[in-house]
Amino acid sequence: MKRILGLVMALFFVAAVTGCAKPKYNYTALETSSSQPPIGSANTSYVGDVMLSQGKYKEHDSIYVTKKIDVIWAYSLMPGYYLKQGEDDVGEYYYPGGDEPGHVDKAMLADPWKSVMARKDPPSICVITMFNIATCNLEHQNYFEKRKRPLASNDSFQQTLIYSGKVGDKINIGYREFSGNLARPAFNNNVEYDLSDSMLIAYKGARIEVLEANNQFIKYRVIENFNKAIP
């Protein structure tokens, strides 16, 4: 009986370890500029698709849980994104977030949780409770991966051109601006271009050569993107 009990305890230790950990909140996401598609590239966009975009956003470190991870009987990390909040010598600290967030399921008798930790040594995924107790799963390293996640923030800004179709020789292009996650209706516009006059179109510094267009798609080459984006 003692041997069986010892074996059970050993298996439990392999699956999970418990210790103390206090989440840190010292992480700042980097601001990144984006301009797509590349200058000189030939592309195809369908009606309603973004043809051209330029802006700035925050690129956030995150982990993506690909499969459900059980941490002993008390917690389950569900698939989705967990955004980085901070880091110390013990590990990196995350919380569900973004446009595809994960979440933590808690058993009824378990303590409330406040953070998810990617522990450095031994490598493991952990749930930290409100009492700063970390319970870790050592077995499922292949169930999550580190990723960079672009996120709109309050000071992010984006400009886009959207293909809206063709009538006769004329194509319709929509211009949209976004600040954070919100559209800026006062700066939105719809523009019509007559391809019988020119296969080159331009708006706010962006210049595009139209290669082919119909009421389903447009093929085009990017000559210049927008002028520098300043909200």
C-alpha cells in the first residue's frame, strides 16, 4: 500500500508542482508601423477587401494555447491568446486578452486565480491564485506557443483603401481611417475613378496602377503607399 501511495505521489509531482509566485506588471508592448502590401508588388483584392493599409499599432508578446491544459484538478487553460503583463527571474506573466482571448476555468472549490505564468525553471505553464500560489503543469509544453500579437491601442492609427466594385469603366474605392478600434467617420470617403481616363489612381499620397478590374475583383500594383500617417 505504501508503494502504491508513493507511486501516486510521484506521478502527481511529475504532472504538477506548487510554489509561490507574485505576478509582475512591468511589460510594455512595442509600437510598430505597418505598410501593406509592399511597394512594387502585384496583388488581387475582391469586393470588400482591403487593397492598401498603413498605420501604427502595438505588437504584444503573448502565448497562444492550442489545446486545453489542465492544471491538476483545480484549473483549465482554454485555447486562445494570453497577453504578456510582466516578467521576472521566475517566469513571464500573462492574462487572457486580444481579439481571440483564452480563459481559465476554475473548479468550484479552487481559489480564485489572477494570472497565468510561463515558468522558466522547470519549464511549465502555471496558474497563480489570489494568494500568490502557483500551481504548474510540467507535461504540456507543446500545448502552447509564444507569439507576437498585433493589437489596436488608444493611440493606434490606420488608413485603408477598400475595393467596392466596378460599373462600366468606373471603379469605386472606399477610404477608411481608424483610431484605436474606432472608425473616424468624418475622414471616411468613397471615390470613383474612370479607367478610360487613366489606369493610375491616387488618394492621400497612395498611388496604384490598375492592371485589371471587374465587379468581382481588382488586380493592381502598388506604386506608393499613403503619406506618413499622423492622426
